[in-house]
Amino acid sequence: MNKSVQELIEKHILKEYKYIHNDICKITLSNNIMHSVLSGVALGDAQEHTALKRARLSKTEGTHTVDDLIDFDILSSKSSTKLLPRVEGISHKLYFNTPFLRFWFAFVSPVFKGIKTGVYKEFEANYENKRAEFINLTYIQLCKEYIKLMYKNDIIHNMDSYWDKQSEIDIVMKTKSGKIIAGNCKFNNSKIKKNELNKLKQDCERIGLKVDTFVLFSKLGFSSELKSQKSEGLKLFTIKSLRKLKEDS
């Protein structure tokens, strides 16, 4: 009988906490400040200033810690898309180089006291409340891979995201032929409506991004009004579309 994800997590991670914790501490040198920053990065918008705020660190101490984590090859730092001029004052984003470490510092490390003693209620509540937020980054990455596959005959030269203090665009890319594609990915329990497309268009216009094709990915599909607007200039994909990644792997 197949076990649930929660059962597998309990068997292979929570009950093995002591051994996994020891291995991770060898990587981080048991540095509590590093652990705080990593937990700050693991959830949320991944922007450096947000992670440091969550970790309650000063900019100087936090920046030094982030530099160490990058040197240790635990994190990578990325800037907003290079297709547009860099906006001053916009933080870099930080990404885990090892997906498991992101899971650990999102769900395990913040509630380690209970896990150490075999009490998992706090972990279970934390996991249930923040699972969708955690999955969203992986979902965006899969959507980007799908777009690469869709445009395999017009090779992607730039595949980035854009963010500033007012908005965020999950996908910003330029193909070999010069086409600009922009889009967002929504992993929530509601259909995407036309206002989501309108906002995306407004964001692109505000930042001066001239888009040839807009793409939207939705976990639960789209409103009838939005589906009626599908065209060469608007591509709509659901989570089922991502199955093609497995078929082509």
C-alpha cells in the first residue's frame, strides 16, 4: 500500500532528525545565525532584505552571513531580469542550491524542539499552513521548464523573473528570434480571471516591457471570459500541461 507524503516525511526525515541535523551542522558549522537566515530564505518572496528581516539581523551582519552561505555553496544570489535596466534599491533574491535544505529550514529547523522529542504536532501544523507557499517556487520553476520546452525551436536566450517594490512577474524571457514572453504562475485554489491578465499587462507597461506573448499558468484553470481570449498573444496552461515535462524526460 502506498504511503502518504506525510508518512514518508515522518519516517525518513522526522524520525531521522538527529542524524540529518548532524550532517547539516557539518555544512553550516552549527552557526545559529546562518540557520536563522536560511529559515528566512526558505519561505516568502526569497528577497534578501525580507530574509534578513525575518531573521532579525542588521544589514551588515545579515549581508556578511549571506556572503558566507554563498561561499559555502548553500545559497545562490540572483538579480531581477537583465532585459530591463536595473532598478536601484531592489534586493537580490536568494535560492537554495539543494532543494532538501530548503524543506529542512522551512519546516523542520524552526520547530526542532518538538521534533527532537518525537512530538510532531507543531511540524504538522506548520507544514499544512505553509505547504502551498513552499510549493509555489517549485511550481514556477517547472512552468519555466515547460516554456523552454514549448519554445525549443526558438531557443530561449534569457529566462528570468522581474521584481520591484510594486510588482513581480514570474516569467520574463527572450527567444532567439527576439520575441519577449512574460507571465505569471498561480498555485492556488481558484481559477484565474481576466483581472490577473490585466494586472500583468499593466505591470509590463509600467516597467517598459514590450511583450509579444503573455503566458499564464493556473493550478485550477481559468474563467470562461479569460479562456475566450486565448490567441498567439495569450497562452493559458494548467498544471496538467506540465505532464509533458515527464513525457519528454
